[in-house]
Amino acid sequence: MQFQIDKTDGKARACTIQTTHSTIQTPVFMPVGTLGAVKTLDALDLATFITPQIILANTYHMYIRPGDDVVATMGKLHGFSKYPKSFLTDSGGFQAFSLSKNVKIDEGGITFASHLDGSKHYFTPKKVIDIQHNLGSDIMMILDDLVALPATQERIASSIARTTRWAKESIQYFREKQTQGIGIHQNIFAIIQGGTDNAFRAQSAKELCAMDYDGFAIGGLSVGEANQDMYDTVEWTTQFMPEDKPRYLMGVGTPEDLIENVSRGIDMFDCVMPTRNARNGTLFTSFGRINIKKAMFTTDEAPIDPECQCMVCQTYSRAYLRHLYRARELTYFRLGTIHNLYYYLNLMKEIRESILEGEFETYKKLFYAKRTK
């Protein structure tokens, strides 16, 4: 992976990441394709209407079905899904949080009870890397110990200790495999933990950033804390992260979260919000969100967002989309997803352009001004 900073504007960064499969210009939002597909879309939709350079798939879910061995046999993620650009794969640490009723954590790893059939599976730092070798992702995340907030000081301390220990094991194993010719075109990121406690975040960041990782993520946020606490934690943590490597904030978030965290030095984001909200009838626009279910759109001939250039806004009315949603017509889910993802990726494109022009703060003010009308 090659990484370069193209321009900074305050703490905001416009960077370029080059992987084997694509050139990624940051700030970047990665659409979530948990099971190797962005829900309701296929690779042709992505290539034609949204054009992301990178999407996210999930190690735990791809391991459970169809199985990482199947994916490897079918040409790994790129050959299997026919999405030719970069993949990032999350390690499964988040599933230990989201599926907590079916999970047991010990010093060696995480035991999952499958959410499908209850079968038991043990994820260790090494096994997670082996799975991701089979998946063939361009960027793999290591196994970490994520805790929900609020949490006790003792629980956060144990999370940091375990995450650091697993990180040491992971990077040693990953580099050893590369000397054997395995994963030589793959990259690996560590995940900083520590809740919203500054001392814990500093400790975790310093311990992890001293290791030979290709990039670093901030994990364990957007899991129950207030937005301002998230922003403050990101601002505090980035000072301990290398300037010459990518910075990734995991699982975030709203358009407001993106612009606020770009201003604090973050390069990469992912979240299910645009796709999940589309399926629930919430569509993002330059002036805020709209709920397409509302009766006020029954005969509304306007597009979702008059400023949007996506295929949906250039073709269909709010009235038609409301009709499709109310009728539970499957076409709606595809169209709503295309629009929301286009909005997110275009937002990041505009943010990048503003950084390159040295006008990020002006853009940020305009972004909020449109939402207060």
C-alpha cells in the first residue's frame, strides 16, 4: 500500500491510498457490504451509479456463510463478488459487541455461538488473519476487544491490555506469513481502544502505533456515548497517531459526524447508516433528512434532492418513491440505497475538493447553513 498526503487544511487531510486494486482518495466513506454485497445492490450498480473505490465486508459473517474456504475457492472476495476495487474486512471484534449474548471473551480469543445455528466458533488473532487471507481483502483489521459505553475503568483497562496483546501477536503472525509469500498484497490495520477516557486512549494509541502496522483505526466509538464525547475523543486520540499512515474511524456515522471528524484529522469512515436508513424510508439530502413515507410527498413531483446528480434524483419523483415504499415494492430499496450512498460519496468528494482548495472551513459552514433553513 502506498499512502501520501496531498493537502491539509487545518487538521483536515486530503490523502491518496494506493492498493493493488484501486486508488482511494480521502476523506473516504466505505459502503458496507457485510456479506460481500452492499444490500440491494450488485457490482454493476456500484460501478455504474456510485463508483466507490473501496467497500467493507465482514470477516465473521463471511466465515459463517458461505465460509472463507468457499470464498477462497471462488477467487476470493474480488472474484466471488465481481467487485473489482478494494475491500476492507472487519475482524469480528464488533460482532463480539453486537452479538454479546452469544459471545464469550477470554485471553486467547473470542468464542462465538453462530447467530444462524448456535454452533460454536473460536476466533483467535491468528485465525482472524487466516480467514482474511482467504478472503483476499486489501485491508484487514485485527481482532480487538471492543466494549460498550459506559463501561467501568476495570473493563476498559482489560480491553486495552487484551487488544495490545492481540495486536502484538497479529502483526508478528501477519509479517511472518508475508515472508512465506502469503498476503503479500494485503495490508493490516490495528484498532485503538479506550472508551472516552483520555488517558486510556493515549495509552492504547501509543502502544499500538509503536508497532509495524500499515494504518490505524479508532474503534469503540458510536457505541452509546454522546456525539460531543466522540468528537472530543477523536480529537484527543489523533495526536498520537502517525501522520504518514491512514486514520480510520470505525462505524461512523451521520453526515454531520463525517464532516466533524474530517476536521479532526480522520481519513476513512464506514457505517450502515445510509443503506439501513434507505431501507427504512429515510433519505439524506443537502438540506437534511426526509422521510419518504410521509403523506406530504404523495403528489410531490420534485426529486429527493434538487442539488443531487444521482441517477435516482435525475429520474424519479418523491411521489413515485413514496408509492414504491408504501407498496413494499422491492425496486424502492435499490433506488433509495443508490441515492443515499451517492449522497455520502459525493459529500466526501466535495469535502476533499474543499481541502485541496484550502476552503474546508467555508465548506463546513455552508454545510450547516443549508441544514438550518
